[in-house]
Amino acid sequence: MLNKNLVEDVLDATLSTGGIFAEVFVEDKLNTSIDMVGGKVESTISGRDYGIGIRIYDGVKSVYGYTNDSSKDNLIKVAKETAAAIQDSKKDLKINLERNHIRNIHNIVVDPKDVSNLDKVNLMKRAYYAAKNYDEVISQVKVRYIDYKQNVLIANSEGLFVEDERVRTRTIINAIASANGEMHSGYFGPGGHIGFEFYEKINIEEYAKEAARTAKTMIRAGICPSGKMPVVIDNGFGGVIFHEACGHGLEATSVAKGTSVFTDKIGEQIASDVVTAIDDGTIPNAWGSQNIDDEGTPMKKNILIENGILKGYLVDKINGKKMNMQSTGSGRRQSYKYSPTSRMTNTYIASGKHSLEEIIESTEYGLYAKYMGGGSVNTATGEFNFAVSEGYIIKDGKIDKPVRGATLIGTGPEILKKIDMVGNNLAHGQGMCGSISGSIPTNVGQPAIRVQSMTVGGRKGDE
């Protein structure tokens, strides 16, 4: 990508005005995106993103610049322009880069770039027809296929010089049911840090049928009643509530500023003692995993909450300096255009001891949220409002009729303390997470959990 001598010169130029740390991030990324609507390809986009980001900081002041011109003259120019924001006495820092070799835990068997677009479209057609032919109530199916190969080089004034390759592939299926002038959708988006062999490991038709089943079930469902009640949230993408309402509050991005509800609470009980929460970027071939983060630090398995006790935060380099903590391998960014900050990878609530059936049977009345949808969160307070994409009323310890229009309302800290049962059916769901360092791939996950009491939005008086 860039040779070591050139990178050393760029780092030296970056530190010419007195900074204490400089970093170069080089990215070369090949992308493919195909959209299918109604069984026909609507658009195909293939492209390459290439560029170099240069970062400098002095104390906790950070400056970032980037360019896609990798000529030496231009890189030195950008480095000095970035450094101009730092005015301090020049430090006598000797930069001597040493190549770091990392252990690759993500085996790629079939590079998606070696697979023809025709084969990718045929995969999409399999998903399309499986969903469309599920039932006559399915009026439309949209399928999106995504893959990319991202090569990165990360070097810094501490001597780091490391390269990594990330290959990801994902297919997103959205089935829409229509009846009586109304529409409802079902959604699945399986993906991984893996090659095209992913589609030999999963059954894409089953995901498509499940999306169609959700849409069909919900278009015929009654309206969800509102009020406070126990809520059972099933596994997989149900973990989006923890991710949004709690996970972001455990990122050093907000903790270091003191704007998180979890600031200065390490060692305190912030959740029920049945809750253990983990962020693990080392799961082989998982959607949110990498060998190293975007600052070159090896990714780790970070225990955030253990038996209800807050054990740690997700920390990047510069926020770690503010907090006097070491990086946890959590520095991530969308591309070379973004400075990194602390972000989640594969974040989940760990398995408990109960089966889903036991949790349902022990709930006399409440809401069963089989699948979660989108929502909104205030990361400073943890307040959230999430839609339930497939829900059912629980009566007398049994799953009863399906209901639609349900929303779950509450705050992350409050909900953590009200979780009284945790299932043994841990699963993960894939998504894209947005923050100040851009949009990045993350897994959310959990087994089924029960929240003792939660505000459910619906329609008052309906049963």
C-alpha cells in the first residue's frame, strides 16, 4: 500500500509542530452492491474507495485530515497542514516503524470478488422467490446483496506498522404483505466477516420465508394493548435494545465527556445479577469482528457487565488518555475519511439458564416480542422507544394471539435492573451502527430475556 520509509516521513512531518502522537491510516476498499425489486435487478454499484487519513494529537487535543492522493509531496503537505493546528515545542521523537504480524482468525474460502455478478443475482433470486411464493398476501419483496474487501495499513509514531484485510458479505431481505389497504413488512439481513462460502453455511431461502412469515402474521394481527406489563424479548436482534440504550453509553466516546449515565460507575451494580454483557470482536467470521481495530490494536473480548456489576468500558486511544485507561481494541471508523473513536463490535447479553419455554410459562400475562424493529435513543439518558416487528400477547403462560403496533418504551439503566430471567438460546443479528466515526458493521445479540415490567405503547383498552 505505502512503503515504510514514506510512512515514516509522513509521521515525522505530522509531528513537526510538536504533537506527541501521529497516525497514518491507509484504506483500499472494493465494494459491490446489488438491489433487486420485484425479482428484477434495479441497480448494481461496484466501486473502489482509496485514501489516507492522518491524525495527530497533543495531550487530548486531536486533529484529523485525509486525502486520496498518495504521492509523497501531497502526503507531506497534508501532514504539515494537519500539524499546523498543533503549536508546541518540537519533541525529539525518533520514529522507527517495525512491521507487526497479526493472527488472522477469519478464514476466507471464496473471495466475493471472484464470484460473478450473475451468481450473486441468482442467489438473490432464490431469496426473492422463496419469500414471494410464501403466500399470496406477500405483495412485494426487496433484496439487497452487499460485499466488500477492505485492505488497511495502520502506522503510528509509537512504531506500529500493521496491515489487515477485511472481507464481508451480507444479504438483506424485506418482504411486504398487503391486505385491506394496509402493509406490514418482515426483515432479515444475515451477514458475516466471511467470503461467499457464507451462503453454503446458511439457507437463504429459510431466511426469506421467515421474513415473509413475519409480514403475513403481522398483517392479520390485532392492535397491541398499551400499559405496563412484563415483556419477553426473544434472542438475536432483540439485543438491539441493549446495543442502543446501554451499549453506546459504555463507549468511551461519551464516558470520557461525562455525558453517559454510566460515567464513574465501574464496580457498581447497574443491572440485575442475572445480566452479564460482553463485547467481543474476536468471534471468528462474525459480522462485527476484525483482527485489529482501526487504530491497529488487537480486538478483544471485553466483559462490560458481570452478574450486574459494571466491569469496564469500550475504550479507544485518545479517550483512553482522557480516562487514564488502556485501549480495549475498540477504536473503529467507517473509512479513511473519519477519525476513529470507541465503538461496539459484537455486543450481547450472555446466555442464562432458562429455556424460552420456561420463561413464557412463568409469565401469566405480558408481551412476547419475537422480533424487534428500529427505534430512537437518547444516549445521554438511555431513554429509548423501539418498535416490535413481530409480537404476541402472553396469557396464562402461553403465547396467544399476534399483535401489531407495539412499541417498547423505557430507559436502559432501568431495564437492566428489571431483567429477571435470561434464556439459554443466545443468537446474534447483524446491523449497521452509526456514530461520529461513521457507519460500521456490528452484531447485536442476546438470548431471550424477561423484563419484569415495561411500558408498552399500543392502543389503550384493546385486548
